[in-house]
Amino acid sequence: LERTELTAAGSLADAEPSGTAAVSGLPVAVGGPRLSTLAWDPSTSDHFLCVAARGMGKTTTLQHWTARNQCIYLRAKKQWRASWMMNEILEQMRVTPPHRFEDKYKLALGQIGQRLDRAQVDDQSFAMVIDEADFISRNVECMETIRDLSDGLEVPVILVGMGSIRNNLRRFPQVMSRVAQYVEFQPASESDVRALFDGLCEVAVADDLVKFVHRVSKGY
């Protein structure tokens, strides 16, 4: 169940306040947060969203969403430094990284900015997703570089990790203050299983089967 996309649960459009820029259409693991409650307000500096999940299919979910929306997906490495991270950001955009860090940063700003502009013109979502962010949530060099990119372009950044990411970010008040919301994926409820069947099945599914699937799967 963790790989299932629920469009109704993943869309921000229906609850988007006036004047906000939302990351819409984000597929959520069944039982995950109702992302229709989330949106970024460009008039503020709150451009970070932290997602915590343990064994809920977060990587599959976010890889699917980033591929569909042509966003940037990165998997943080334990030994990452800012230069290595910038190389991977540029490579994700199919751009050859230059040698000097300053040139990498300027090129990344330009390339991400172009993608962000195209997404806004096409009324599509755009964000930079960093999975396994626990690995860098104590890394001053990486976190400050991510903050600089986000501040410079007002691009949403989705930091995905386990439960420790929230505590680790307390070391970076400049980042902590920019987190718009913390989200934690949860196991599917019985109503989520019903929504899954209703959305995917071409025939009616009886309530007892819904209860059986939920009991056997335990929401996973």
C-alpha cells in the first residue's frame, strides 16, 4: 500500500490560499498527511518542508512525484560536502559541473531558476527534494548551501528523513525558522484503504474485504 498514489490526498489546489505557491499533486503514502493543507507563501521565507517516515515508501513516493513534475531529486550521502552536493544537483539537470565551487553555485542558481520559471509559466509544481537528509542535517556546509539556494530563488526544498532530522535542524536556526511544516507519514487507516479501492478498482469492493485488507496489511 505504501506505493499507492492518492490524487485527492496529494493535491494542494483545493485548499490553496490566495497568493500562495503550492507544491501540488504530491503523492502521499496511504495514511500519510493530507498535503492539501500545505502551501508555500512567496511573501515569506518559509520554503522548507520536512517529511519524516519510517518504512512508509517515502523514497518510491517522492521519486515518482519528482519524475512526474520534472523536479530535482537527490539522495544525500553520509560523506557529502557542499561541492559534491552541487555536482549532483547539476548532474540531475544534465549539466556538466565546472571545477570551482563559485562557478558550480552560479550555474546551479541559473539552471534551477530556469526550471522554476518554466514551472510557474506552465502552472506546475517545482521543488528540490533531498532524501536521506538525516545524513546532512548536522552538516553546516551543506545545510547553509541549501538555504542559500532556497533563499536566492524562493524554491521549495523538501527534506526527507527519519525522526532525527527535526532535532538535528535545531542546530541551524536560519533553516529551522524557514520550515513551513513538519509532516510524518503514518500507516494507512481503514478509510485510506477504502479510498484506494474506490480510486483504482473498476468494480465495487465490499466493506468486509476493505476491513480484511486493512487488518492483514496493518496499514503498510
